[in-house]
Amino acid sequence: MNFRDRLLMLAACVVTSFTATVAVNLYFRGQAVAEDPEMSDTVRLKRLEVVDGDGNLRTVLSTGKDDGMPIMAMTDKDGNVRFSLGVTAVGGTAAAFVDEKGRTRLTLALNPDGSGALVFADAKGMTPLVMAAGDGGAAVNLSDRKDTVRVSMGIEKDGTPNLRWFDEDGEEIKKE
């Protein structure tokens, strides 16, 4: 390789390096770049918004306006909240899965005492299936179209199983 070829190769490397630097700077424009070796380990803010490539809001991490409890909400491509996760005012946690019309269809909750529930809801907001457990006891409730529990199956805290049937007014009619 002669001197001229080496000079062209060096020039190509410089141009490539310059182009890559410009591209990286354009890509990270507006994002924090650490130049200080003593970078802080903490970022404090009241609200974090994550947007997609088109600038559409996709995720929010914030605190509730009224109770100050933390919440995260994720949206679909149209900006509708489809999932949320938060801490309740009494210290429990809850996750809600929301359908395309904004109706909560599935909720998973954990109470401060360790008991929890999984609640399925239909399009009308009725809860045909609820499962709950805590402190050795557990229950599965099946409800009718009026949201009245009609069948309940469970295990008592002492380990005793039970199966109960209810009429359309919610009055117990049979227990095993």
C-alpha cells in the first residue's frame, strides 16, 4: 500500500468517525449524556412519561393527585390506559387490566395483611368470578348476571372445606 492509499484510508476513517459521532449525537439529542465522572445515582421527579417513536404517551409513572400513592399506567397505541399498577392508600397493591373500552376486566390485589384477590369482570362491570385467599383460608365465588353470588366454594382457616349455594337474592339455600 503506497502513501496515497494510506492517506485515503486515514481520510476515510476520519470521515467515518466524524459521521458516527454526528449520528450518535443526533440519536441521543435531548437525552442525558454523562460527562461528569461523579454522576448522581438518584433522579427525583414527580412524573415520568415514556413516549414511543412518534411522541405518543405510552407509560406514566406518577403519584396520585389526591392520595400521593405511586401508580404506573400503560397505554395502547390510541392512548387508552390498558394496564395500571399501584399502591393503595391503605398500603396494599393492585394491578388492573383494562379492555379497549376502558373497562377494568381483571384485577389482582394484595392487601397489607397478605390476603389477596383475583377478580374477573364482564363488559357490564359485573364480577362473575372472584377468587380470594389469605391466612389459610380461600374462596371462589361465582355470581349471576345480576352480580349476586350464587355459588361459593372455600376452605376455612381451620382447613374445613365448604360449598354453599345462594338464591337470586343472595340468601344461602344450601351448605355442604
